[in-house]
Amino acid sequence: MIKQILGKLPRKPSSKSSSSDSLSDVVIGRSAPGRKEGFIGSSAAPSVGLVNGDVGLSASYESLPSFRDVPSSEKPVLFLRKLGMCCVVFDFSDPTKNAREKEVKRQMLLELVDYVSIVTSKFGEAAMQEATKMAAANIFRTLSYSTGGDGMKVVEGAEAEEEEPAMEPAWPHLQIVYEFFLRFIASSETDAKIAKRYVDHSFILRLLDLCDSEDPREREYLKTILHRVYGKFMVHRPFIRKAINNIFYRFIFETEKHNGIAELLEILGSIINGFALPLKEEHKLFLVRALIPLHKPKCLALYHQQLSYCITQFVEKDNKLADTVIRGILKYWPLTNSSKEVMLLGELEEVLEFTQEPEFQRCMVPLFRQIARCLNSSHFQDTFVSHRGREIAAAAISRARLTLSTTLGRSMKERLLRGMGFLGILIYRPSNIYIGVYKVELLISISSALFKFDRATV
């Protein structure tokens, strides 16, 4: 009777079972604090890992032999063992915690980087599986932000907040992991047909999510890795373009917050440069629906250089897109942001270099109307905006001269006069003598263009 009563009482867990539970919590298949679940790879796990912010280490976490100290036949097995050991994630919020184990892992990561660089035999499927699992275990995590929010701080023009970006404390290890994965993807010994099973759509989406990191060092590595993935895995190319599209849509129409827009545009710059001619309708829609609306956000200054390069690439490949691009830029022209005006004027100048006569004719009137407003600007950067406006006007006038030098109907002269008519107010009430001189010179250029038209059509 007493035994039956005692049997119903809860038993105190033994130290053995407690130790077993602790080790089961640290396998890489379970999510560590601040890290997402579902790592890529097999369910096999190392015997150590992150447990509620603490690192539970087994006695077996010791340095493995160097690749130089084992015969060639044993190196693939040692490679897998080192990858498994490097799946361990340490807490870097306290630099003094587990210092020995962190150094052991760092040395193993460096050896893995060297091994991937010099290996002369094809990686097996197990190696690819463990390599992607190790990379996922270390780099995929919840990002932290210095402002407590998500992504880029909204800025006016080029004036960003002076807050320092949140630098990743685990970067000493993360950098080596990124370097390893970059070399692994770029290696000629990595078979894309097999590796695509593990570097899949889910993996790529999580790489793109990391592009919102505030740490510029991490974004630089991600940019290079994504570019390599795009080049190596042709089957993933449409998906990558679509995923970047979706990031842009959310940034433009919802949040206007993202730290990696410039890096994503750099990737796209290389992609656009490789587009075959004639351009597909899908690519033209991407220009109209994603790239041109990127002129809308207030933080344009943070990525305008990369955006302008992408836009110019499209016009250079297909001159017929010049009218669409110029009208799109004019659509998002700022009303009170003079620094943004200067950026757009510079972009228009680059686009006009690749604009041909028929496209220039179609957008000539709204273009000169906007140039007239810029030249008559009363913004705090009046002199600079007006000077840039004069430069763009000179480029446009040069294009107009080419147009007028041909034998065209009188309707062309009328259209040009309509466009130039908006400039008639420029000589009235100049804000300073220098801008007044610019306006007079511009009107002289216009008169010269019209005079050449008259002589060509007599």
C-alpha cells in the first residue's frame, strides 16, 4: 500500500536525465534564442550549442586534427566532422564567455576556408548538405536594429540620422562563415545540379532577409554571395528577380524602411547588364513597376547612384524606353526637396545621352516645362539647382538641335515652341546676377536652335 502511494508521487529528475535533456536542447534542429527554426540540412546535430542564452558544452568539444595531418583519403570525413563542430552557435554578447571554445571554432572555420579553396575533387552530396546546414546555423538569425524598429531610418535628401548602425558582435565568426560559403558556392568542385537541392528557394529568401542588416560588412558579403548564386544556379534566376521585386514593392508602397536597397540594386545592375536583346516584356515591367517608383521614397539619396546606373542600363540597351524613363522621373519630381531635384537633374542628363530623336520628340514638352521650373527655383539651394537645370537644359537643347537639323514638318517647330514657351518667364526677376546670366544664355541657345530650324526648312 505504501509502495503504491509512493509510486504515484513525482520523482526528482536524476542528474543523468537532466544532462540528457540539456544536450537534447542544443541540437541544431532546435531554434536558439533570436534564431529562426528550420535550418537547411540533415537532422544530424553536433553535441553542443546554444541553450537559453548559455552554451552547454560537452567534453568532446575539442580541436580536431588539421587537414595537413591526415591522409587524403580521410580528408572528406574530417571535412564533415569540422562542419558539424562549426554548427555550434556561441553567445557573443559576453566576450569572456567560452573564450577557449570560440577560438577552437574560429581556427576550424579558417581551416575549412583553406580546404574549400584548394580541394581538387568534387564535393559529395553529404558535404553540400552539411556545408549549407553549417552556414544556415550561423548566419540565419533575427536582426537587431539600433533604433529599435525595422530597417533604415527615414531621411530627408542626403541628411541621415547620425546614429551608428548596429554592428554584429559575432562578426569575427560570421565573417569567416560568409567567406567559407562564398568560396564554397564559387568553387568549381560544387555541382550546381546537386547543390540546388540545399541552396533552395527557402535558403535564398532568408539570405535576402539578411540584406536588411545594419552592418555594412554583412551586406557586402551578402551582395557578393547572392550574385554568385544568381550566376551559378540558372534555375533560381527568375525566383531571385521576383523576390527582389517584392522587397522593392514593400519598401516603396508600405515601409520606406530597408538597409539593403543599394546592395540589391548593385546586384540588379549586373543582372540588367547581362539581359539579352530584345528585352523581355517581364524586364520592361520590372523597370516600370519597381525601378522607376524607387524615385518616390524620401531616402532616395542612400541608393540613387545604384538606381541611376540600373535605369541608364535599360535605356542604353533599348533606346525606346527613354520616353518612359524620362516621364517616370518627371512623375516623381519633388516639390520642396532641392537636394533630390539635383539628383534627378543629374540622372536626366545621363538618360538624355542615350535618348534618340523619336523618343526626345515625345517627351520634349514636359521635359522643358520641368527644366523651366528648376531654373526659376526659389529653394535654399537655388544657385546649384538652377546651375544643374541649365546643364540639363543645354543637353536637351543639344538634342533639340539634332532634331531640328532634319527636315521635319512645321508641327515640330510648334511643339518645340510650346515647350520652350515655359522658359519665357526665366529672364524675369532673376534671383541673382549669376542665375540671370544662365537664363539669358539658355534663351540664346533656344533662339539659335529655332534659327537653325528656320534655315533648314526654308
